[in-house]
Amino acid sequence: MPTIVITGASQGIGRAVAEAFAATPDARLALLARTEDKLNAVANACRAAGAEALVVPTDVTDDAAVADAAAAVHDAWGAVDVLVNNAGMFTPAPLEELTAAQFRNQVAVNLTSAFVVTKAFLDDMLAAGQGHIFYMASVASIMAYPNGAAYGAAKHGLLGLARTVREETKGRGLRVTSLLPGATYTPSWEGVDLPEERFMKPEDIADTVCAIYDLSDRTVVEEVVLRPQEGDV
């Protein structure tokens, strides 16, 4: 009866991950994002697949809100088995136009939130001596893109955070995986003049998460890069 927490669960990759895990027998899903009506739609889809679903509207850039969310999940189900740090945002801007406030905001959403969420659930997972933490990084974690100074810096940092969490917890029963997807067809790409077929499907990213989770406890996929078949967009 795995308990799974997913941030950014209201749409895109987060929703796909939730619906993929909903097929796991007796899955219990805690869905975190800011928009409650979208979360309810995802929760209903997961319940229709046979999973329990707990809607927890949360702004992951608000430390107190994250603490409240973690407490709500703990009160409902105890320690979590899977934590998917998926919340993120991408707002492109050339360096000359990028403001410090915009930079800090993207770092807060893409990087700092993952640290705060991880800390909120980590003690229970360590006490249980088992669990799997996923970080939704990006190909922008390992290469640079024009107009992506804030996003790239945040995603590079996220990969660094994940690697450190892996080193500090691998002897205590936790598995840690970073996924580095390229262009995936989500609302972030709305309005782009490219065919949908040029992008990866969010369901493919979600299926990868589930496949990695299903490996035995003797094996961990530390990092995996996924790209559209025709390469980066």
C-alpha cells in the first residue's frame, strides 16, 4: 500500500505521474499544487483508477504551507514511500531583461521548494528506513539554453541537491533518482509553433518514474536523461 506524494500534481508531468501511480494496487496519492479545482480533477481520475487520493492545495514556495501539507499527509497515512518533487516553472527571458526578482522566483519554485519539501518528509522516511525520492530536473540541468539563465541555474542546482541527498541517504534505506527530461508536451509549451509530435509525451516520463520505482531495493537509477526522438527543441 504505497503512499506517494507528488508536487505540481495539477497538470502536465505531475498529473501524468499521479495517474500512472494510480494503477498501482492500493496506491494512496497525496496531490500538491496551488490550484484546488485542477487537483480535484486529477484526484477524481486517480480514484476512478482505484487509488485513494488526498488533495492538498499547497504553494510549495511557502515554507509554512509545506509544513502543513506534510503534517496533513502524516496524519492521514504516516510516512510516505515515494516523494516526487515535480513542481516547477519556466519563464524565458534574455539576460539583459531578466530581473533579480524574476531570477529569485524561478529559483524558489524550481529549486528551493524541492529542498523544503524534501526536508518536510525526510525524517519520517529515514525513520522508516525506506522510500524513494524523485527530482524532476531537466536537460537544462546539464546544458545551457539562451533565455534560460534563471531556469538553467535553478535546474543545475536541483541536480546538485539531488546528488547530495543521494549521497547522504543511500546507506539509510532511501533511493534517490533525478529525471532530466527534454521538451515534454505540457502547458509550458502552449502557443509554441511546433507540432505536438515533436515533443515527448508526459505519460512517457510518468511511466519511466513508475518503472524505476518498481525495481528491487537492491537497484537504483540515479539519473536518467530523456529527449524527444528528434533531439532537443
